[in-house]
Amino acid sequence: MEHDAAEIWHQVQAVTRGALDRAGLSRADLAAVGITNQRETTLLWDTETGEPVGDAIVWQDTRTDQLIRQLATEHDNDWWRERCGLPLATYFAGPKLRWLFERDPELARRAEAGEVRFGTIDAWLIWQLTGRHVTDVTNASRTMLMNLSTLDWDDELLSAMGVPRAILPRIVPSSQVYGEAAGTLGGVPVAGALGDQQAALFGQTCFAPGEAKCTYGTGSFLLLNTGTTPVTSEHGLLTTVGYQIGEQPPVYALEGSIAVTGALVQWLRDNLGIIDTAAQVNELAASVEDNGGCYVVPAFSGLFAPHWRPDARGVIVGLTSYVTKSHLARAALEATAWQVADIVEVMNRESDLDLTLLKVDGGMTASELLLQIQADLLDAPVVRPTVTETTCLGAAYAAGLAVGFWPDLAALRENWRVDRRWEPRMPAERRDAERRRWRQAVSRSLDWHADPGRPGVA
């Protein structure tokens, strides 16, 4: 069905005006505008009207799971990783496009004829603001359609995914003037775009190889700057573009993507009802010294990095009559920290850049108990900056660099400030023992969602 683009855009303009009013700013006060967005969320719109031709499909949508199995019979994961740095997974935009076309032959015909356009949300916003059909290189790197070496759409990938080149935006750097905005922001340069996790990497000023950040939200995402050469992962990490400034060489990153972290706290609140607010999880978890032998693996729709097991499902293990809701709350926080620790272990192995400090941001970093647990499980310091909304900050930095508001990366580094630092204090023997238990719990989560035609629990 067609959606009313005018109404959607009216809402965007209203939000923009409200934000300016609350900040006491006018259009004349803005040097440039930057955009950050959910990276894999997929949208198609009419070439003439700009109206979406269906709902956006978000990154968590798993309806492409059968298609992923089909694609794996045509080309294995190594084939995909060599070209785009990504494994076959429901997570990414390319399979969502093929699923849409297979489901709706008329939409596929319109795509072949160039009557519709594709983009992640950054591309649709830039289209609406400037009339240009472009996407930044970080968002393009999440489609499974861009070649990591050429930074251009890859004909082999397009053919394998069944996506016509005519619908695709032009790939541009993350920091560059794309055009001038219309509407409420009329005349202001649109000069930066970064997928949300790359924006957080940029906002945390992780500009040198070996610097890393982790954003804790609904899911959690750890990115490690690997410099101007992409590092191919052999153990379940994603190779992605970190950012590109103007005509400079791109900077690459290794990424560990975790599907469920903050969403586990929401599940405790909304589904189990053991807390009334998300903040209460910290009070409960702090009331006990440990998890009481209980571990939670929140594989609600499979496990992402480093496992990539769509067959996994959530488990709670180690239950005894001793375990209370306080132990469950602590196990939920530990589940987040253990998933991040698993990714750091693989990153250290594959990048030859041992993590010596982790910068953190996102809503869950309000939990100081979580961050102490994270430092303990990593055996490395964890640092929270004064500004934790680093995705927005990174988009602003990219736009400001493009128009000369900030002269260089050194000036951005000077803006970064530490709010608090957590040092590890867990004995190594205890950490090792609990890691063994965590890995046992993860193993119990596997093989629950069976392939069609195979015995098992669907």
C-alpha cells in the first residue's frame, strides 16, 4: 500500500521545529545538519512522489529466514564475506529487498523499470531534504550489496540478491555536503550521514586503530577501529566501513552485533512483570552479591555475533529454589556483559589489537552496576563520557567537519570528556569459572528452532 509521504514529512518537520524551539535556536544558527539512522532498516519509495510503497522493514525483522537458507545453497558465507564483509543473515537490507520482490511481482517489475527507489532511512531523509538520491558509505556497507574494496555496488552481489542497480542510491562519504535542505531547515547544508553505530564510533572519537566503543541499547554493538585496511573475520564478526571523511580513504571497523540486551530488561518488565520500570532492574540486581548460579541467554530470535545461530532460542539455566527475582535481574545484566565479553575476546584474536579500554554509551550505561560487571568480565577499564548520546554527536561532528565548523579530528578529540571510569576488580579464578558456566548456558540455547522438514521445536 502507498503511504502518505506528505503527512510523514509534515511530522518530521514538526519534530524539527520543536527541537529548534526547545533549544532556543533558529535556522540561521545552524552551520550544517547531520543524519544518523538505523542502518539496515529498509524502505522503498515512488520515484516521482517520494511516497513509501510499503512499510519500512526494521533490522530485527526475521521474515527472511527461509530466504537466507536458500541463498546459502547458492553461495556460502565465505563468498559473501569476501565481497561485502557480511555473513548471510536476516539482519541486513539486501535479503529484505529480495524478499519484497519475491512476495510482490508487481513491485519487482516497478523496480526493474526504475519506478521505485531504495534506501535505508538516511537515503530517504536526504531525498526529502535535498532531492538527491544518495546514501553514505557506512549505511551502504550494511546492505550486502556494496563491495568493501571498491565502495561501490557490486554486480555479482546485485545479481545474487536479485536487486536492480536502477533503484540504488549513489554511495557518498560520511562527511560531505550533499545539498541544501528544504522546508523548516531551508538553506542549511545537509553535510553528514552515518549509520547509528558508526556515528557512535565517530562521536566517541575512536579515530585510531585499536580504539573501540560499545553502544548499549535495545541491542548492543561493539565497533573496533581497524584503520584503512579491512580485517576479514573468521570467527563471526562483521567487517564494515567505520566512516569516510570527504575524499580521504575510508576507515574500517570490526563489529560485534548483539540482538538483545536492553530488550531483555524490557522483557523482564513487560512479559514477566518482575519490575515496574527499567531502572528497578539495577536495584534488584544490586541487592544480591551474585547470580545465585542462574544464567540467562536472551536468544529470542537467534544469536548474532559471534555465533550467528538463527536456531538458538532464549534459555534460563541453573534454576534452583534459592534463585529469586533479584538473581534473575542480576543474571540479565550479566547476560549483556557476557555477550560483549565474547565479542571482545574474538576481536582481540582477529585484530591483533588487544582492547585496553572500552568506551561505552547508550541508554543502558545509566546502570553503574552493569558497567562494573562489564569491567570485571573484560578485565579492562570501562569509560563513560559526559555525553552518552554519541550517535547524534557523531552525526553532528561529521556535518561540522564538512563545512569547516571544526577544523580537524584533533579538535573533536578535545571535546571528549570522561564522566566516570570503572576498573576491573573480579579475581581471575572467579571470572574464568563464570565464563565456563556462561558458555554452558549458551550451548543450551542452540538447536531449538528447527529447519523446515527437520524434527524439532519450531
